[in-house]
Amino acid sequence: MSDTRRVLIAGAGAVGGYIGAHLARAGHAVTLIDPWWENVAAIRARGLSVTGITAEEAFTQPVRALGVGEAQSLVWEAPFDYAFVAMKSYDTRWAAELVLPYLGPDGVIASAQNGINDPTIAAVAGPERTVGIVVAGIAAELFEPARIRRAVPRGQPGNLEVGELDGRLTERVDALTGLLSAVDSTLVTTDLPSRRWTKLVVNAMRNAVSAATGLSGNDITRVDALRRAAIRIGGEAVRVGRAKGLTVGRVTGIDPDDLQGAAEGDPERLARVEAIMLAGTRDGTRLDFQRPSMGQDVLRGRRTEIDHINGLVVAGAEATGTAASGNRTVLDIVRAIERGWLTPAPDLLAGVGVGVGPG
């Protein structure tokens, strides 16, 4: 195809692999780099297998995959037009440093991660070569090597959002938005920091609770105490984001005013928020097997991104004089689980729910 783009993706996990498989299927020249050798070998042997909510979403796509130690061979090739960092947040800096030498002079690096890692990438590549991709609604899981399953609907408006760090509308953002339209519905944002924080709210209330309890997303929502713990954690994150001067958007369909008010004990807002959350367990919005990524990490004995999600909420609360004790509690719990001092269990969050303890 005449408009083929060379795309380099650091991280062939759920998000990086999902994006890479769809771009390769659309005819682009995609190279994945991944530190998990079994995953690389499986992709080479049989391609990336992707499934979703509908049968039409299932396909297997050959994609070029390299181990981290093989990336140096890329110096002999034509430069890449785009490099995406799709690693865990704590791996952002070295991943950006890994891909930068192979990027063309007009190429850009984009974070397609949880957390808020655009400043880290900009410190490596320069802000003039950094853009952001907010992965707002994919919820995929690499459940075994080279096999990815998605648990939420494809095609919802804004599942991917692309923006410049400074909010400008540019040709390169338009071009990247067009490229990613082969992956899912894509929008341009002029307020990347606010869109990042909105996604952070989602991750704070879903990922951390899954990691602390060991439960899937829908199972968390079905338990009154855990659902209300998630609401408190999310409402605190909304409050902190606003204290930082950000514009928090709807959180998985929930009005941010309702989420914050529910977390602060408003019974009418709590009822509205709970109704939306419970409906999501029944209407096919999220399949029952879906386990937020931090919950997957705990299940597999991996380091979590707790410091880059709820840790950011706690740091923001401290900087702005805002209360976020629910986030502080779940941060401490997940850190203890990582160190083997605690085992995930629902009752670990018994004291975190709405109306329990100081907000």
C-alpha cells in the first residue's frame, strides 16, 4: 500500500500487541519489541491471535517480533515513522531510550500506557517529538503468549484519544489519529493532561481494587462493600484532579460530579453511580472474565503500577491539600501484597467504602 507506515512498538502485551496486530492487519510495517521471550517466540511461530466480544473481531495476524536484545539490529533498517511505548509505567524511560535511535527525523514517540508518562518520554525524546495516546476503552488481556482477548465493545467513541502535549491541533496528530483508526474509534484531544487524569480515575478505582481483592471487574462491582470502595477511591481521584486544575470527564459513563458526590456521601448521587456500575455487569459492557491489568499482575506475581496510578492520586492530594485516604489505604495494601506481606482478599478493603472513615 502506498501509505504504509513503519511502526515500532515497545511492548507486545495486551495494548501493544492489540494495536500492533490491527495495524499490521491494515497493511502497515509493524515491529514489536518485547522482553518476554516466550511471547516473542509464540508470535513468530503462529502470529498474534486476537479475540473480542463479537465473533467478527477474532483474527490471527503475522507480526514481526523481536526480543529486547535483538533491537540493535534495527540500526540497519529504514527509520520508523512512529514509535509507541506500551510497557508498564515503571519501564517507560528505558523503553523510550530503546526506540528513539530508530525513529526517523520527523517521527514521534507516543505513550500508549496507563499512568501519566508523557513527561518521561519528553525528557528522553524532547517535547517536540512526543505525543500522547490515551487508551480509554480497550480493556484487553494477554492471557497467554501471543493470545490477546478484549472484554469490552469495540467502536465506542473515544476508545483511543490522541493529542499534543501542549494541546495544539497539528497535522501529525491528525495523521496519527488516522493511522489508529484501523485499531479502534479514535478522537483528537486538545487537553491531553485532563484526558490522562480521567483515565487515571478509572484505573485508580478498578485496577487497585482488583489487585487488592484478587477479583475480576464485574465481581468487584457485584459486592456492595467493594463497589463502594471503588466509588470512594474514584471520587477522591476526581477531587484531586480538579484541585490540580484539570477537567475530569465522564468515568466509564459516570458523571464526575456524581462520582465525587457519591464518594463524599451524597445518597442520591451514590444511587445513580451504583445503578450505572451494576448495569455494566449485565449489559455486555464488560465480560465476566475481564480482570484489570493490575489484578492480572498480582495473579501472575509481577510488579504492579500502583505507584504510577493510586500513587499519583496520593501525591496530587498531598500537593493540593486534598483528602485521599482511600487511595492511600489501597496504595499501602497493594504495596504490601507486592512484597508478600499480605494476600489479596476482599476483606482487606473493609474500611475503605463510602461513608467508612475520613474522606
